[in-house]
Amino acid sequence: MSTNNLILLADAYKYSHHKLYYPGTQKVYSYLESRGGKFDNTVFYGLQYFLKNFLEGQAFTQADLDEAEPILNAVFGRNDVFNKSKFQYILDKHNGRLPVQIKAVPEGKAIPVKNVLMTIENTDPECYWLPNFLETLLMQIWYPSTVATLSREIKKVISQYYEETASAGTEAGIPLVLNDFGFRGASSIESAGLGGSAHLINFDGSDTIYASLFAQKYYKTKQVFGKSIPATEHSIVTLLGEKGEKEVFQHVLEEFPSGVVACVSDSYDIFRACKEYWGTEFKDRILERSGMLVIRPDSGDPVQTLLKVFEILFQQFGFTQNEKGYKVLPPQVRVIQGDGVNYEAIQEIYTALKQQKISAENLVLGMGGALLQKLDRDTQKYALKCSYAEINGKPVLVQKRPKELNSKGELIESFKTSKAGKLKLVQLNNSYQTVSPNEYPQISDELITVFENGKILKEYSFEEIRENAAIETEML
């Protein structure tokens, strides 16, 4: 069985829709938006992967269709739901190329919520059922878009604290501050590629090698964007037991006498490790290195642990005070926090450091499940809804406007109210706004036709996407 049999990649109920659309329906036009959520903007990313991997060229074959028929008849326990002839028509008339047009905002662009991000419509009246059949697959764009959005919002936080507390010139290191540790916590290799590459739109630090390969395969680049460093794990540091921890630390310094190396140091007592081992026994060797030792705590409350670790390291290694009045460790010593790191914790950590006059440049971060896994479609409330149709040659504006009860039992209009008609995205007064195609004729549509009748018409390189997502100073 083909895992990429497009005919089987939809919610089961959609196979009945060819019958349920009102008789005479000839066109269905739907749009994707983020209806709100955790952040005020969303970064659009991932569509090109879905187009290349699932929709481009001949999207399915006769073998796929023959495989799907008995499966779908078994799913429904009847043979009058799935209509093989609907897909057979696409094979015979279009050689399996999907008769739809997809428009979308440029990938990497951050768009305010409640705006159109993508539209899809059929180009063959016989295939009116197809746009929303593809919803199940295309809706999964929520995942890489949400990871890209989260990563970018964290970059804003980091940039803000660098601007407030870090030495001039150190902002060049921001792309390496947040590191992707999420591969093992991702739900699949596909998720690691999609989510990991979404993070690489904003940062360079990543242990997810597959994310760079994913970007190369689907986004026209030869670069390896993810960068990492040699680092220990607990299996290494605990190999000789507690009494042998110091010997392991010495071995780490001997194996990497120069350059950057990270060492997890909480296997037994992080504070002893910082004071007696790193800050006393190996202090001179560390300060004489041409490179940086990155000390990693990996347990305990992140804020309290980091404050104590920095207190010890400042005592043992000394510090300078930068032009903004914040303490900076010698360049040979830094700290990485990779445990318990999420968007809220990062803000708490930087706030605590700032209060203690500790520069943000002393710390780098690792983020795993909270970056690639602890989010869902409702984080940014993504939805794909029909807003326009043509029935028996007549245009129809389509809209849902539900009333709902709030927690007080009051009847209110739902946030799920959808837009009506065909849509256009314009830049107006330094922001984006969704309007009808006839409004602001002098302003070009930000939605670009990226796919039509089986062909990808617009491709983005990963470099272009990173440029689109760049954060300007005024955004902070």
C-alpha cells in the first residue's frame, strides 16, 4: 500500500461530499486563515513541501485509485459513498493532474491573524468537490507555520533582552542562542523535518540534522543551515560514577582543547561541578583555552538554578561589566539551559537575569518538545473555510456566522465567524488587510498563484524565506 496515495489522504466524511454539495455546484473557493491565538502574527511556511510531495504533477495513478476503492467501500460498509468515477474523471481528463488553483502569501512572511493566508478553488466545474477534499492534507500547514511563528516570537524576546542588557556587537550571535533539541520528541521524522526547518527560518542552532536536509530537498538550497557543537550527555559523564565525574570533565577538555564544547554538569551536583571542578580544578585550563566551555545544568527550577550557577561562576571566574552595566563572564565560559525551556520560561529567565544585572549574552538555550511538539492547530486557531461558490452559473457569497454561549451563558457571536466572497490581501497603512478583489484596485494582491492544474508556478528558496521572516528593530 502506498503511504502517499492521495486518494486516501482525507477525512472519511469528505468522500460523501460529491453528493452533498447542492445540485448545480460548479465552483468551491476556500481560504486559510489563523483566527487568532497565542500570537498576533503567524509566519506562513510549509506549503511548498505539501505541493511538491503530494500535489505536483500526476497526483495519483490508476493503481492508487484501484487500491483505494475496496478500502473506502470497507470504511463505509456500503458502495454508494465513494464514487470512483470522480477520481477516474481527473485521471482521464487531466492525466491525474489536479484541476485546482492555489494562491498564497510568500512563505516566511509574518501576517497578522484574521487575514487570508491561502486560497484554493477548482478550475474544472466537474471537480467542485476537490478543493475542500484537499483540506485535510493542506490544513497540516498549521504545524510548520506554528513552529515558525513560535520560533520567531522567541527570537523577538531574545533580541529585546540583548538590546537591553548585552554588549554591543553580540547581537550577531543571536541566531545561535535558541537551539533545536526536538528531534527525539517529535511525533515523526516528517514532523522533525517540517518543524525543524521551520525553526531554521529564524535561527541557526539545531541538533536536528534532518531539518537542514529537508530544507535542501524542498526549498532550493544547497546550504546546511543547522549548526551544532560537540557535547556530552549523561551516559558519558556518569560512566565512571560520581567519584569519576572530575576525571570525565578532564577527558572532555583534553579531547577538545580548543573550540566550543558543551558539558552537562548536573549528574550529581551542578553547584559542586561549577565551583570545585570547572571553577577551581580546571579554571586555569579553561581560561587558557582558545574556545568556549558551555556548562549545562539539566534539572531543577530553571530560574533558580541559573541564578545560583551564575553566582558561582562569577565568583570563580570573575566578570566584567559591559557598557550597559551588566555582568559578563570571560569569553571562555558560557551556560546553556535546555531543561524546562518554553516561551514563558524564556521570558522568566531573561527577566530574572536582567534583575540580577546579568547580561543575556552569558546564556544560550535549547528547546525540545516545547518547540516541535507542544503545540496544536488551536495554538493559532487555523481554519480553512469556503467563502465563495458558483451554483448553476450564479456567484454565491458563502459565510458561517455562529452564535454561541460564553462562560456566563450569554449569547454572543463566535470567533469562528468566517469571511465571505473572494479575497485579496493588501498592504495598507504599514499593515496587512483582507479585502474583496475589487477594493483598492491600485494595490497589488499579496496572494501569489503558486499552483495551478498540477504545476508549481512559484518556488521559494530557503534563503528567500529566511529573508521574508527577518525581524526589524521596530518590531521589538
